[in-house]
Amino acid sequence: MPKRVYQPKKIKRIRTHGFLKRLSMASGLDVLKRRRAKGRAKLTVAKKLKQK
């Protein structure tokens, strides 16, 4: 049986969908603007990752 497609990684998730990544692109700023306008409590998956 093959391996499942989704293998969760916190660091990868934050680097791909995180707040700083959104800020770095014009399209990402549009995403944040839409989510603010809609009244989302969470704009992105996470703003920072806690270091161990």
C-alpha cells in the first residue's frame, strides 16, 4: 500500500502559508485583506513557531 499524500510538518506549513509569507507577496496581502474584511479571527495558520 502506498504512503498517504499528506505528511504534516509544522515548519513547512508555516513557511508556505504563514503570516510573513503572505506579507512578502502582493497576492498574499490580498488574502490578508480579504480575511480581515470577512472578520476572520485567525488570518494565517500561525504567526510564529515556538522554538524548543
